[in-house]
Amino acid sequence: MNKIVLKPKKQKKFSLYCPFTNEKLYNDDNSYEIYEGAGNYLFSICEDCLFVDAGNNEEIESYWKNSAIEAIEKFVKNHKEENILIIEVQDDEDTYWFGFLNEENIELTEQELEKKFIK
């Protein structure tokens, strides 16, 4: 599983973007909840819930037994032919996971991904 961990500094206002297409994801300011996908976005999950988002919630939810990361790992394993990037964001209160399809096999550092994802 291709996964990176980001621990962003507190920001007053930010938006989230697809790191591969630079399309803005629909989210409220200061929120990691994504309500509608854009670009190569697949899913978003927090530690204890699935967000209302576009994509694969039904499939991921079927894998949800004990933890979010366990469900994500099963989802990625079942889609191993696709290059899925998992971005884990740890803030002061929660942990969030976001899945993106890296169709072009773009290689970015954690710093580049953070700058492209959180603006």
C-alpha cells in the first residue's frame, strides 16, 4: 500500500485539492471532510466514520470490522491493479485517510504532496 502521513500545522483557512489533478475538492473551510470528489479522489474516512463523499463508500464499509485502516487495507488489496495513494492526515483531534488514484504513476515527496493537497 502506497501511504504517506501528514501532520499539518494549524491553519485558519484551507482547502483540499486532488494532488494529481489540482482540482479543488468540496470541503468546508477548516474541515477535512470531503463532500464531493474531484480529480482522482476515491474516498475519505475519519477514525470512526465514513464521510458523505463520492466513490467507494459501500465497498469500504463492507470491509469495516474493527478499524478504518483495516478497511482501507482490504480495499487497496482488492484493487491492487490500481495505483492507489493513501494520504493519512493527523491533526490534534483526529486521524483522516484519503484515497486517490495515481493513474500516471506520478512520484511526489511528502512535502510536495502536502503542498498540493492542503492549500
